[in-house]
Amino acid sequence: MDLCRAHLWIRGHVQGVNYRSSTRQQAMLLGLTGWVKNLRGGQVEVVAEGNEDALKELVSWCRRGPEWATVEEVKVRWEDYTGEFSRFGIAW
């Protein structure tokens, strides 16, 4: 099993539309750990770790987002797995 980390920045209408909570739910269903948070300027940032295939599935989901989101752009940076997270949470 290939373990890695994905660092994402999501731009569009992604705040105030349940994006963080929905991302957390998706990540947990995929068995990933990490966090999601809102950024100033209206973006959402995600750091997720786990199986590479599950991460790719999360990235694909992030390109759509929840029902009321309008995703304009997702930037992804692939990084080395650190194992620092025990769960997937919503950061502030």
C-alpha cells in the first residue's frame, strides 16, 4: 500500500456551503487522516494522508464538492507521508 500526503487549495464558492464538513465526511469514509480549514480570501485548504488511491478519490471529490459549492480550481501538491495525524478533523 502506497502511503502519501496530498495538500490541496480549493478556490470558488466553497465557504458557507458545508464544504469543510462534507470534505471531512468523505475523507473519513476513505480512511484518510488530516484536516480541512477555511482560509481568508474564501479558499479552503486540505491536508490529507493515507493510501494513494483513496487520496486521488478525495482530490476528485474536491473538484466537485458538496451540492451548493461551485469549485473553480483545485491546486494539489503531493508530499511525503508523515503519519502525524490520528484522524481527520476540521481546523480553525
